[in-house]
Amino acid sequence: MALALTCAAFQPRVAEAHPHAWIDVRVTVLFDGDGAVTGLRQSWLFDEFYTAFATEGLDGDGDGIPDPALIDALSVENITNLADYSYFTSLWVDGTKQAFGTATEVTGSLVGDRYEMSFTAPLAAPLDPRAGAMTYAVYDPTYYVELLHAEADDAVVLDGAPTGCSFSLQPPNPDPDMVAYAASLGPTQSGGDGLGILFAERVSLQCTTGS
């Protein structure tokens, strides 16, 4: 059962206001040997309600447990559908949005009673974080789905970063009027592509020059 990660995919989740599904995100920022950022390895842990919906019919052998191969196939289909949305991921350098290539290393699994999807979003070209202010955010532009970093020590990891690199996570600070507007949207309504960024966490990378 393949699903697109769009509004239609989440409508079976009963709710009266945005968001309608929830995802705990872990991100590993990947560096190459020259200290450039090459991509973001991500793991998305979906809420139990979406998990039950998404994995329905994936028990091919009848043992009561969704088949690993079918969960992987679901993840591949989801990521394929998300390609047109840059995998709900934006990365900026000095305020300029950067391009991603095609996602790789797509896998899926069950973590307890929750579906987890993992993938790597490679940058179209490596970027030197010492050359400008680098920030990323993972969010659904319509805010139909809420994606927040997991409350865990490994929610953000810098893999292969040169000495002197660190990160800071800025929580969203939406205007109260926009919070009220989002809460007023029903299951079939969209807040438009500009709503989600107001509720997105931003992670900024700092790498000292000459490290």
C-alpha cells in the first residue's frame, strides 16, 4: 500500500485542526573529507495513528506483523512522491535556498508501534559551511504534517564535521494570529504553502573559518 506524503495521504487521520499527523525527526548532517556539507541523512518517526493507516495491508505472510520488504517499498514510494517537494527539506546559505539531488539509502522499519522512514537527501553540490551562514529546516509547507526534531541527544548529529563546527536549534515562534488560523483549519482545508515555515524549527550550522 503506497501512500503519498501529501494532504490526501493523511486525511484518514481524524482531526479538527492542523496539523493532522506528527513526525519526530532526526537529522545527521554529512560532511566530506574537505569539511563541506554533502547532504542530510534523515529519520522520520511517524505517530501511531498514521502508522496504523499506512501499514494496513502490509502483512503479506499473515503473521500479524507488516513485512519488512513491504515497509521498505512503502518508504521508497513515499520518498518518490516527496521528491517534488524537496523531501520537505530546505537548506539556505546566506538566505539563498540550495538544491537537493535524488534521495538515496531509503529504508523503512517499525520502531515499536511506529513506522520509521529513513533516507539521505544529498545536496546537488557540496557546500562549505565556513563560507556563509548555513541553516536547514524540515517542514511540510502546508503544515498538514508537523515535523519536529525528536527530544533526544541525537536529534541533530554532525557526522565528519571539522573541528570548530557546532549547531543551534531555533524553535518556531509563530504570530498568535497564525496559530489561531492554523487551529481553525479543518481536515479538508489547506493553509497554503506559506503556513508550514512559520511553525518550522531551524537548525543553524556554525563552522569557524580556518578550522
